[in-house]
Amino acid sequence: MSGGASSRAPTYCAGSITLPVVQTGERIVVGGPHFEDFEVGQAVNDAPALTLTAGHAALHQALLGDRLRLPLDAELSREVTGRDEPLAHPNLVCDVAIGQTTGPTQRVRGNLFYRGLVLLRPVHIGDTLRTSTEVVGLKQNRPGSGTGLVALRMRTENQRGEPVLDFWRAPMIPLRDPEAVTGHAGSFEEIPKELDVEEVGAAVPAGWGLDRYRELVPGEHFSDVSPGTVYEIEGRDTVTAAPELARLTLNVAMTHTDAGASAHGRRLAYGGHTIAVAAAQAVRALPNLMTIVAWRSCDHTGPVFEGDVLSTELTVEAVHPLEAGGFVDLRAVTAAERDGKGERTPVLDWRFLGLMA
């Protein structure tokens, strides 16, 4: 841009969402859309693709300490999956996909839920992920709250154009004018609340050697897990390096890196960080969990901040046998203790399907 100030304000585009910006001379203020800027049907496809590397896997592991065997053990992964490249951790895959969708949700105050998430095929180190985002619903919150919910559908493909993920989330976005009435009153009823286990079963790779996994790995496997079992995991985890996980996964939501952009006056930890900690704790209870295949639902029941100490109770709600091994239907309820007060605040209610041999 050259010359003096224009008489007409320019625009900044994120996909098909056109955002007003402020121009003074040659200075353009760039930021994400406010709630008023969203319309149902808008599509955003401008997120950079990301090729997963051993570096991504190592930093993700360092931040979360997850003991899931296949992403850690290249030899075991090769024996079971038939691929030379190690399996990428399913939470790393989900975190990248979510991060790729945060361009239009940079102003997010919090993410209320994830639904219908199924890892349609495994992702390995070296695969490239591309994610597109569609606005499928809008609901303004109560008058005076200055916020609204944007229902987004995310679809992720690999470098071969094969579907990897197809799911929904609902970020809370502030209005530009807190007193504005947009008329958006979507019910979000079109977003599925339940998964079909048979459909999820189709996502289990036919070529995986579950029998081989049982041969190579000692301990309890699918047939040893009983519905109704509750695991109270004593080992807690302190949330650290929260901005680093957001940056690793291309998450540009301002609330995760800037306390001034948070509704809480302090940086809000990315919701995927809480989920990944709960997953790492779940693997301590079920050390032979092979991978996570789907999320039935995921509700953030409270905010999480840097320094919070997280603890999880894991319940086996059901088991679903497959031709070999099966799914364990799990519910992780996570609470946070903060500021040394000794009080436990609910922060996560996550129901997911894990594969065991």
C-alpha cells in the first residue's frame, strides 16, 4: 500500500469472511471477526497445511508426558500398523486440526464443546494435514453478555485427499457492539450428539495387527476390561507451557497467549491441553490402550489456566467387541485445583472411544 489515508476503509479477509479493519495512514489493524461478521454457510479454507514431523511429536510428548505405546515405539508401530513411519498421537492430530481452524476464531472467549469427532484413518509422522472450516450455526447469548456461539464444522484431509477428521465445535465469540441484537438464535440441534459405534468401527484399519500387539505387549488387554470400572488416577499434572502447545498446533486464539485478550484477566489454557492431559492420565489407568478413535462428546465445564493442577477420574462405561479386540467406551471427568486453595473445580467432561487389542 502506498500514499496517504484512504477515504474508504479497507478489508481483511479470512477465507470468505470479510472483516472490517481500521486504517490510519499506512497502518492496518488486523484481527479476527466479531460475532456480527459471521453468517451461516461461510467457509474458511486459508489455514496453512502442516506436515507432522518427529519434532512436533517430541514437543507434544514433552508438554504432556503421554505414555501411549504406538506413537512412542517405532518398532511396535511398524509391527502393528505395517507403516515404517510411527503413528502420530491422536491428540496431536486433533490439536493441529483445531489449531488450523482458529483463524476465524482468534477472539474466542472459550470453546464450549466438541462433537462427532472420529479419526477416520490413522495419521503417521510425515503426513500432511489440511483443514477447512464451515459456519453451520449461530446463537447469540443472553442480552448484555456481549457474546455469541458460532457452530463450526471442521473437515481435515491428508496429502492424498483422504478424509482424516470431520467434527464440530462451538467457540464463544464477542460482539463488536456488546448491545447489538443480531437475531441469531440457532438451536444447534442439527449437530449430532451421539456417535454410531458401528460407523466408528469402520475407522479401524483392517491391516492393523491387533493379535501381534497382544503378542508383543504384556499386561491387560480388551478382554480384561470390565464395564463399570472406575479408575481414580492419583497422579496429577500441573498445566505448564500452555502457550507453547497452542503455538505448536497453529492455534492463534489470542486468549491463549495474551492475558489482555482473555475474559478472565489471565491466559486461558487451550482446551485441547486439558483434553490431552486427561488422555495422558487415562493411559496410566489403561496402559495398553492402542489409540483413541473417536470423541462421543467433549464439554469444557470450567476454564483452565497455567499452573492449574489437573486430576482425572476415568470410567469404563461400556465395551464393544470387534472381530479382534474392541472399543472401550470411556468417560474422563477432570477437575482443577488452583492457587493453592485445595478446592477442586470441574473443568472437563470427555467421553471417548479407545481401541484395545
